Amino acid sequence: MIKEIKIDMNPGAKYSSSVRAVLFITTIKPVGKGVGGTMTMKESVSSCWKTDGWLDLNYRKKGLDVFLSSSFSTFSNSHYKRQDVYDFQYKGKNITADYAGDGYNSSKNGFVSVGFNDQLTANQSLGATYTFTRLFSSNSDQNYHNHVQQDDVHTEFNTSSHHFSQSGNHNVSIYYENKFSEKFAINVDGTYAYNDANDKQIIVDTQADNCSTLIPVTEVKSDLGALKAVLTSSIGSAKLEYGIETTYTHFRQKYNIENKDYSGVLKTNDNESKQSAANVFINYSQSFGKLYTQLGLKYEYANYDYYASGKWLDESSRTYHRLLPSVSFSYDLNRLSLMLSYNIYTSSPSYSQLDEGLQYISDFRYNKGNSLLKPTYNHEISLNASYRGIQFMSNYTYGKDAIVTWF
């Protein structure tokens, strides 16, 4: 049961530089002991018949909680319709393309999560959770009719496609916290995640007496390991938070054209990304009467390596050193509240955005990343005010190296 919910609009240097707000949820500690649980089954129908199920079990004794949660969902023959129109230029020619058709989706997925929380003492706790998520199968069958107008030349053809995907994710997380005294505490969090996904398409284009087939297969594997330690000290009326965070990520994507008779623009590719990162931070906060002050400083280090077909690419690999300050002031006077802050936020491109391999989306759309993309930096100054339920919010943002995706 939830006791209260709070949101921090300026979380400071202890969180990632991509975090703009943090939601804190405080729950009421369950009472009693023994075994409890719930099981729910649901059948529903709209465009298709769908089955959902949930199982939650819990064992509690003194400060120990052991829990298990799981769910399963399946549906089949969910019908949908789609129509798209594109206007673009290709090799100096104006092209208008559109397609219209329908398809059917089917899916089976589920997850299981098991873990424990142990209140070792009044000021010390330990916990761990393992979660396995599985997409057993996802199938999509589509049929479209296409029109292409290239200047004065008009072409029509039909497309039939089958799309199958499957994935699994393992996630292990642990935490330990200890409040040694009223003036010193430590919190440690660790996470490891592994993901494996497979995707296969069979696309058949038919025009008059001609027929062409494309069979692209995608295999994605990724690892993530992260460890974070936060120490909190009280110095008089001030609070000092400081610590370190380390991460390691590994992303590999193979894209293979299975049918040997294909002679189009798509090529088999095998690209890989690795990154080791660490940051140290310090966050100082103190109240001076009705004025609350928060000052933070974070140093971030990241080493990124990009490989194309097993070859390390120097121009796409890079190392970052970033020093990111943050400042926040808030003032409360009766019913008037004011807050002024300055932060530097960063947004890094995803590994899919960095992948240089060309991939099929539709007959008129392909996807390709850019391994030369850099993280986006946003310097933001914000001023917020509230008075008797009336809120005023303003901010100024200067961004550098923005990432833009277009179709």
C-alpha cells in the first residue's frame, strides 16, 4: 500500500545526467507473517480473443519477505488496417508512393520474478530480485497493394509479408543499505541484464508476371552491468551526498539476407558496440531559513568502441570526459514558492542509432544509423513559481549536437 508519492524536479548530481526528475514512492510496511498470494485469470475479446493471467505469492517472517510474481498473455489473429503515403526525391526524381492493406498479429509472452527483502536490523536491509521476461513468439502476416509514381511513370505491385520475432531477457538486481548513525549512511545498488532477440521477415513482391523475395534475419544480443554506491553524511544542518557509479554495456547486432538470389541494396552486416563508463559525484544541500540550496558536481568518463564486421573503427570510437555542475535555489514565503535552477542534461544515442547497417522496414522505408553521432548536451535554466494553486513555469535551453531521426 502506498503511503505517499513525491517528485523531485531537480534531483542533483547523484543521478545520471539524463535524469530530469525522480519519483519517490513510500509504501506502508506490510504487517503479519506467513504465506499469501493471489491468482487472476482474464479472458477478453475485441478485435481478437485474449487471455491474461497473473500469479503473486509472498512469504513473510519477521523482517524477511520472499516473493514470486509471474504473468502470461496470449492473443491471436488481431486484425488491423494500415495506409501510408510518402513523397520524396530519389536520384533527382520526384516520387510519390503509397500502400494500403491489412494484417493479422499473434503473440505469446510472459515473465517470472523472484526475490527477497531482508530487514537485517532497524537500520540495515538487503535485497535481491531475478526477473526473466520472454516473448515466446510474435507473428504478423500482412498484405498490401502499392502505388509508385516517378515523374510520369506509374507502377503498381502487391506485397505479402510474414514477420516472426522472439526474445528473452534476464535481469538480476541487488541492493544493500545501512544507516550507521544519524550522520552517516550508505546505499549500494547493482544490476546485470542480458537480452537476446531474434527477428525474421519473408517479403514477397509481385508485379505482373515478376516475383521477388527478400528474407532478412536479425539477431541482437546485449549485456549490461552496473554498480552504484551513494554515501550520505550530515554536517551540522547540511547534507552531503557523494559516491561513484560504474557501467559496462555490450551490444551486438547481426543482419543477414538469407536468400542468395537477392540483389538489392541491403547487405549482410555484423556490427558491435562496447562501452565502459564511470562517474563520481558530490551533492551538497542545506536550508538557510526559508531558502533551500542545492549544489552538485559530477565527473563522467566513458570509453566507447565500435566494430564493423569485427574491425575496430577509430573514427567511430571515442572517449568522453565531462564535468557537469548543477545549482538549485528554492524559497517558500507563506503561499508563494519560487525555484531557480541550472542543470546540464545529456542524451546519448542508442546503440541502434549508432549501428551503420542498412535494414528493411518496408518497400519505401529503410533504417540506417550513424556511428559518428555524439551525445546531446542541453544547458537548461528554469524558473518556477506557484501561488495559491496558480503555477508559472519557464525555462531556457541551449542544446548542442542534437540527434534527429527522419523517415
